Amino acid sequence: MVSTYHEEVTASLHNGAVETLIDVGVSEDSIVTISVPGAFEIPLAARRAAESRSFDAIVCLGCLIRGETPHFDYIASAVANGIMMASQETGVPISFGVLTTNTLNEAKARAGSSRQTNKGCEAALAVVRLSKVFRQLTSKRSNGEKG
């Protein structure tokens, strides 16, 4: 799930996430990119994608840059809560790769070309790790194990 708003930044986040997923063994054919207009639209689209049961996990990528009004705070809070609720209510691992920065330069730095600086890479790794945790928990439950 990637926002097209601030596309220079989100395209870099997307590239980092895709490269990371491929590096950890996710088949390139199984990676689906769904574009949405802005960060505010990410939670609903992620929820719909999760409800479809067509996806094992979802990486949410976007960019919010603080402006002169409180609009940034409302959108950032709504997006974070919406993504969290989508994951909790559907049971599908969904990661938060939405930058919340003060300036465009900060956003570009967090969408850098290296794995250490690109938050898209971090979001992809987080969802892969959470998916593994979910599989472990499901395996323990189906085997009757406790703890």
C-alpha cells in the first residue's frame, strides 16, 4: 500500500520495501503494489486488502510533512490508529511505514538509498518478522502447545 502524495519520497520507500522483501525470500510475483492518493487513504485501503484475504501481510508506505496548521497532527494520528485497527480487527500483519517529518529534507533522508536509512526497508522487515510470529503462534495453537 503506497501513497502517491509526495511521490518522490514514497517511490523510494516502495523501492526499498520491495528490494527488502525480495532479499528475504519473498517471490517478486507475489508482491502486489496498491497505490492510494494520500496517507489518509492508506488505512481504509489496507483494511479492505486485509479483509479480502488475498494478502499474507501488508506494508503501508506514505509521507506526511508538517505544515503551519494542526492538520498534520490530525492526519498522522488518524493514519497510525487506522492502520493499527485494520491489523487488529482483521488479524493480518500490517506494518507502519508512513513517515511523519517536519521537512521534505527529513523525509528524503528517511527514504534514502541504503537499507539503514530507508524506512520502507524497516517496514518490510517488520511485517516479515510479524508474519513469522503469527505463524509460530498459529502452529503452537494447532499443536495444542501452551505458552
